[in-house]
Amino acid sequence: MFNLWGEYMDQPLLQINDLCIDFSSDGLVTQALQHISLTVARGEILAIVGESGSGKSVTSLSILQLLPAPPALYRAGEILFSHDGHTRDILRLSPPELQALRGRHIAMIFQEPMTSLNPLLTCGFQVMEAIREHFSLSAAEAREKTIALFEEVQLPDPAALFDRYPHQLSGGQKQRVMIAMAMSCDPSLLICDEPTTALDVTVQQSILLLIRRLQQRNNMGVIFITHDLGVVSAIADRVAVMYKGQLVEQNTTANLLKAPQHPYTKALLACRPALYSKGERLPVVSDFMGGASQPAYPSTNTSQLTTNNAQLTTLLKVSHLSVHYPDKKNFLGRVSTYNKAVDNVSFEVYEGETLGLVGESGCGKSTLGRALLRLTDVSSGSLYYKGEDLLAARGSKLKHLRRELQIVFQGPYSSLNPRITIGEAIAEPLQVHGLVLAPKERKERVIDLLEKVGLQASHYNRYPHEFSGGQRQRIVIARALALNPRFVVCDESVSALDVSVQAQVLNLLNDLKKTFGFTAVFISHDLSVVRYISDRIMVMNKGRIEEYGPAEQVYHQPQSAYTQRLIASIAR
């Protein structure tokens, strides 16, 4: 039986039956997938949901045989693909057959476009290369098709972007290039491996709409991998939930979101900060997996700031602050235009508060956060910390101030030195600032910090690669708090974490804020997270302050059209 596209409808496009995969390393065998069975129909979007390590990416990579063997060991199962009426087991295809299948009939969009695109080749050339691999087209014909694809994925000025390199594009634009490459050969099955993780909510929404539009136009089957059930509600027809290498629940999207059956699915739905008030403790997966279906969470009693500014103490005062970078030069080599990353902003941070700083990528929020700590040169304006001119501080004075000003960086993978243990990493600021000179006392102090952030003393001598993303973020937080700072900037510190791990880190920050009593600026592109953690919210757009005020007021009654658009884009 054929449909309107001339395709067979009697069998699913993809059928995974009883798939078991192990990983072998140094004589140890780990079960990555245990008896996974899934189907994907033509014209259907199946979402696979789970935390990091649940097996969802291993499942997707196995479909295209992209797992290196060894260490990957296929113990059992089959992966049947039926795009032309002939059913073939992908696990038993020869290398040439696999090469003909990849890209042409099954395409994949990877999570991180910057590492998926070759930085030495232009974006246009890389898409052309994919087209010419499977079709007998001239360079001119492939170029014309590439530009048409760039137009289809709504890239601005496609002809100009053809000759640009990946580093010259924003995160959302790079992801659109990856989508254009994946769609270049009109595949029957598209695999999207977390394509919107860490993207702004507005960019995320546009990418989701684009994938849905292309899927409907081409009647593709789509596997969409994510850890965010909010995203699932916006795109998927059916959902498969994975936990520790097992498939624990499958259902239509509407039924699963309305009446989840498995405790793990309930946990993923319950962990989202948008469901809770400020100061209310977020549930985590362990609360549900212990058997309690609706656990109770005591309030952390995080105090709300009074709205009477006369009763508040100003810790940091920012006046007309600007950070400009050279953009273009004239024929004499002089700078003719500047990129105004931060443009004449003024605000105050009050003692004991958490000020949320939110906006899209490129709005200047991370640049502003670094400028507050003197990690980025300021072009103009003033910056006063506890009444002292921070921009005028030099030498020992600046070093002393750095003890009180700390930052938690966005990427826990790149902000830890892979060559030193985490114990040494956390002890380093204590040694540099001469706070704890005796090695034994330093170790005791570090172990105390590790335990405060929910890690163990036995972790002291381990290296960063031995920890999960959430654990590494806890390590970075412990390092930032080693000097008992008064002011901490959290720069997108939970943006790329699984929703359940994100809940753990947000709970931790609330607890540590009570214990250490620091003031914080919390930077994020996710307004729902910022609303949960912050006393006040400040919205940035194109280097300027769009609006600011009490968190609940900005979130529920936004005055700026830009803020309204950000909130409307949140996948709830």
C-alpha cells in the first residue's frame, strides 16, 4: 500500500527490536542499552527523552552505526529500515552500504554545531560537499542548491553566509546550517540529537518550528532527542522515556504529559522551575524513584527583598557602563565602527539579593557579568563595589578585591583543568591568596567545601573527566566559594544541564546562599529559571537594559515587547 508520496505504509520506517549494547573498557563491561524496542513511522516525530547517560544518544548513534566498535559491543537486536519497500537490517550492512545510507536516506543533526562544522571550511562549501557526495551535480549546481537550502532554513542573506566560516555565525545560525546540511539530500529519516540545548528560548522556538515545517513538507520520520519535556510538548507526536539504558515508558505526547505512569517520567515533569515559587525546594529524580509519587518539599524560606529601596544596602553600583569592541577598520587600519556589547547601562545590586540577568545570546549579558568582575576591559562608565572605585583598583588592592568577587562559568567541562585533581583545583585559590597555608588545613577546607556541595571526601584525588556534568558544576561552585566571596556571578551555570540536574544545582545555590550569605548576579537566557532563583530581574537587549524590576512582576507582567516575546517563547 502506497501513500501520496509513493511510499509503503504497511511497515514502519524504522523499527528497533530488542537492541542491547555494551561498552567495554579496561576489562570492564557496562550495559549501555538493555532490550530497546522502538518504531518510527513516516511523517511522525518520536521524541526520546532522558537524562545524560540514559542511553538516548547511544540509541541514535547506533542507527547510523556511528559508535566505534570496540568499545561498543552489539550484544543482540536488530535495526530495520524500510524507506523504499525493502527492509534492511542496518546492523548487518557493509561499509559501502552504510556510506550510501548516511546523509542520503538517514541524516543527523548533532547537539553542538560548532564542533560538528569544520572551522577551516566555509559553511557553504560544507553543505555543497554533502550534496555532491550523493548526487552528480556540478559545483555551480551544488552552490545554487545550497543557497536555496539556506533560504529555506531562513538564514539571513544566504549568498553572503555561503562564504562565511562557522565562527562568524551565531549559535542559532550555525544550527540552521546543520539543518540545511541534513536536509540537503531529502532524507527519509532525520535524527535530531539535542539540537536546541543551550539555545535561547526564541532561537529554540524558531528551530523547533523549522524542523516541524520541514518534516511535514517532506513527510519525514523524525527522532528528536532531548532532556526537556517542555520542548517535547512543542514538537513530538509520541514520546519514549529512557532511564539508565532502559525504555521505561512510551505514549502519545498528550497522554504522557497528562498522565505519566513511570516515577522517572513524573520526576522529569516535576523538576521544572517554572512550576514553583521562589524559595520552594525543587524536586529531584531520587525523590520519585524512592517510591513516593508526590513528595513534599519544605520551603527554603529564601527571604524576599523589600520593595522599599531606602531600606536596602547597595553592594555594587554601576553607572553608564559601556564595553565596546573594534568591529571594522578603514583603509588606514583605524577602527571605524565598534560593536557595542554593553552600551551605557546603569543599575545597582543590593546586599544579599540575587539579581537575574536575562537576554538572548549576543545581548551582552555575559560581557556585562565579566566587566563587573574586571575580567573584561571597560570602555567607559563607573563601577563601585562597597563604595570603592573598582575600576581604579590596581595591584594588591585589586587582588584583595578578587577574594570577594567570584564567578561560576557556563561550561564545567572547559573551566576545570583536566590535568589536576579537583582537590588541587579547589585548593588553588586558597593558596594563591594565602588564606590557608598549611597543606593539611587546605585539604580539610576543600573536603568541607566538597561535602557542602553534595560531593564526597573520596572525590578529592579524582580528575574532572571522572565526573558527570552536574558533578563538575558542583565542583566549579565549590571552587568559587573557597574564598568565601561576598559577590558571585553565575554565568549560564545551569543552561546546558539536564532538567533534573538543573534542579539539584538550583537547590544547591539556594542552600549555599543561605549558608555563605553572598550576593549574586544570575545570568541566563531562560526566564523561567531566572524567575525562580532571583529577587529582581534585569532584561538585556542589544547591549542595553530593556527593563528591570521584581522577578514576579517582570515575569508575569512584562512591560517591554521584547520581554513579552521572550516569555511567549518559553516551552512550558
